[in-house]
Amino acid sequence: MINKKFREPAHGDAGFDCSGLTQAAYAAAGIRLPRVAQDQYNAAPHVPDRAPLLPGDLVFYGTPTHVHHVGLYVGGGRMIDAPRPHEPIREEPVRFAGDDYLGAALPVAVGR
């Protein structure tokens, strides 16, 4: 369920791509993120490789110099994901066979 503060695209808009969704979700919490997945990866403090993911973490796919996708971790090994504009937002596993999972980041400072 999406919080009412979270503004979905207006009727007729293309909808969210992955980084637009994460940007809008964090904006609803008063936190500014860059617009594209690569810039979000570059800007946010990275979660240590073996640290457990926490709800709200951004999860990235690609390589450090070519991040092509970002999702929002919700717990239980799952994320909220906007695959591309004109497709529904979905919940799915963070890890799957053949993925190119890069790592996670949390744009706010919290103890881990």
C-alpha cells in the first residue's frame, strides 16, 4: 500500500521508471535523491556487503560505472520495483537467477 503523501503520476502520464519511483518515495519522506539510478548509487552511502538489508534500502543492479536499475527494499528479501514507464509497479525478490545485483545504499545516516 502506498502512503497517501506519495504522489503517483497523473492520469495519462507514462508512470514511473525505477529511479523515478525511488526518488518519489524518498521525496515523500522529505529526502532528496538524484534523478537517475547511477547518480543515486554514487550519492548514497553504501551498505556493507555482508550487512543485512533493511526496509528503505535502495538496491542496485549493474556495475559501479553502469548502474541500470534500482529498487526499494521492503523486507523479507523483496523490493518494490518499477520496471519501466507504462508497466505496473510490482513487488518481487531482490535476488534472482542470473541477476547482476550490485549492492545496496541507504540515503540517510542510520546506525548499522
